Amino acid sequence: MQVLVIGAGVIGLAVARAAARKGHEVVVAEAEAAIGTGTSSRNSEVIHGGMYYPTGSVRARHCVAGRRMLYEFCATHGLPHRKCGKLIVAANAAEIVKIESLAAQGAANGVEGLELIGGNAARALEPELVCAGALHSPQTGIIDSHAYMLALRGELEDAGGAIALKTPVTGATRKSGQWEVMFGGSDGGTFEFDAMVNSAGLRAQSVARTIKDYPAARVPKQVLAKGNYFSYAGRPVFSRLIYPTPMPGGLGVHVTLDLAGRMRFGPDVEWIEKENYDVDPARADIFYERIRTYWPGLRDGTIAADYAGIRPKLSGPNEPQADFLIDAPAQHGLPGLVQLYGIESPGLTSSLSLAEEVVGYLES
Ligand SMILES: Cc1cc2nc3c(=O)[nH]c(=O)nc-3n(C[C@H](O)[C@H](O)[C@H](O)COP(=O)(O)OP(=O)(O)OC[C@H]3O[C@@H](n4cnc5c(N)ncnc54)[C@H](O)[C@@H]3O)c2cc1C
């Protein structure tokens, strides 16, 4: 089949690679001048364990399966990554109850090695930490997401696939059993494909609305939740990722590490109406307050506004958390079309597993 993948973020690249390796002729159309410039380069680069998501959800399934596949991929492709582990810390007795339920949910989701430990045991692992107890997740790690996307691109091209940069998809129609797709950009025009995957991230809904025959009522609402990050100027004090208990819309302002061992903080949750990536330095006050609940040693003047990413959510602040939404031919009735909505965290971790499922729908 001739397959078009819309968007060269981590999801589009993983889907395109999987489709090309199955023998399809694959083209990825990317609106920007380079791969991975969207949400895929504005995240925490954490390989998640899989305990946060309701058992049986699409997110739980692909996070756990995708994590295992991603570590294997990192090992076989020599990609920079580190299984550093993580502690989800409870500040008080009420939060102990929360980490206990995360531990139970993680076990039900198939997350390996989770262990509830007391405050002293947590401090033995991370001496700067103050907490009443913690959930240790040894399977959590970090990855160089750009090296990962370059490796996906390499394998896509080795399997005969191609990426067209500066080539936005502007519309599509079903004609004579094929998808006739319109492209902008200098090499624009109209080309035909047997199948099409919409993995345009924050633009998935607007791309879906340009696909004639696809019912407008199926396009879900989009909610934007910005996650701001602050960098840390001092010497790193933690060797594992440190997370508080989750907050509505996100996982709480946590300590992430990069592969050089540097610490950074974030992301928080800022509900926004319009895409913008400015980080307001005034948010530092709330960062200090939140981080000091588990690291009182954080000194004034050591954090600075850094970067932000935007979660493409399907649910708002006071609604139950939506799952990843995969709208496939069996649901909408149009052959060869898969629409991906709401692929927020843990999309990076889930990418290889999600890609297999999507390619399966193209072939059905
Ligand atoms: C703050 C934050 C922290 C996160 N942390 C983690 C984490 O630690 N671990 C984890 O597993 N996940 C994390 N995630 C989730 C992860 O980053 C995303 O799930 C993933 O990057 C989504 O990839 P994508 O390919 O769907 O989207 P994107 O990377 O946004 O790619 C979509 C692409 O489509 C292109 N496009 C748009 N419109 C068109 C068009 N009309 N034609 C052609 N191309 C188009 C865009 O230019 C873009 O390149 C985080 C997300 C956020 C926001």
C-alpha cells in the first residue's frame, strides 16, 4: 500500500517506520523544516513505567508494552538512555494512601519491580529528600528523544520510506477507492494514497476537519495544557527522578535529569486557550513552594525559566482524564484512515507499541 503519515513527530516517525518495515511505500509529510520540532522536542524525555494510567486504558497498555520495546530499541541501536529509576514521594499520611493506590494500579498494569518504601529508606537512596514514604519504580528512565527520532528516521529511510519537509497537508477527499490528498509548500499539489494516518499532534483536530467525508462530529474537542519547565543552576543532588504525587492534569512538578545528570524542574499545568511557549518567570514562586515540599534544601535564586511544552488533551481541568483516542476504520467506516487524538504523555514511551497497533488498522 502507499501510506501517507501526517506529521514527523515521534508518533508519526514510529508509525512510518513500522509501516515501511512491513513492506508499505511510506511518505511522511511534515509542515515544518525539520523532524520532531513539535511536542516531541518539548517534553521530559522520561521513559515511563506505566503505573499512572487506569488499568485496561489505551495509555496503560501502550506505556507498559512501549517501554519494554523502547529499552530494547535503545539497547540494539546504541541510543543514549539511562534506566535511572524514580521515586514518587508522599509528603504526609494522606499522600501515602495515594502512592499505595498507584502501586496497586501499577501492579495491575504489569509494571515490574514497584516497591513501597518508608521515608528513611527513601533518604538512604536520595539523602536530600524529605518525605513520609515513596514508591520506587526501578523501570523508569530517561532517553535522548532526538537521537531516538533520528534512529526512527534512519530505519524508515532504510526501508524505502521518505520524509517531505515543509509540506503541510491541507485537505483530503475519498475518490475511486483512494485518498486524494492536497499538500501546500513549494512542492505542493495533489497525490493519491491507499491509506493515511493523522499524527499531527496539536494539529490533529484541524487536519481531521479538512478530510472530507470524515464526520465533523467525530472530531473531539481539544484542550491545551501547557507544561512549564525551570532549569537549575546548581550541582545536581538527585540521581533518580523525583516526582510528587500527581496533580489534576499532570504528574506534579518533578525533578527530571538529562543524560548529563543535570537537574531541571517541571512541568506544571497551565490551562491555555492558544498555543504559546513563553515561560513566565513569575511562576518560579510556585515552583519553589512545590519543590520544597520534598526538597527543602532548594536555595533561592537557583532556578530560571526554561522551556515549555503543550499537552494535546481531550479533557479539561474538572473532567475525568481522557485516554488516547485512536479513530480507526472499524469505528468511522472510512477505509485506510487512522486518526490519532490526545496523544499526550506517555506518547514518547508508548510510540513503538502504538505504531504497531496503528499499522494493524491500515492493513485490516
Ligand atoms: C510537557 C510535556 C511533557 C511530556 N513528557 C513526556 C515524557 O516524559 N515521557 C513521555 O513518554 N511522553 C511525554 N510527553 C508526551 C510526548 O511528548 C507526546 O506524546 C509526543 O511527543 C507526541 O508526539 P506526536 O508525534 O503525536 O506530536 P508532535 O511531536 O507535536 O508532532 C506532530 C507533527 O505534526 C506536524 N504537523 C502539524 N500539522 C501538520 C500538517 N497539516 N501537515 C503536516 N504536518 C503537520 C507538526 O509540525 C509536528 O511536527 C510529554 C508531553 C508534554 C507536553
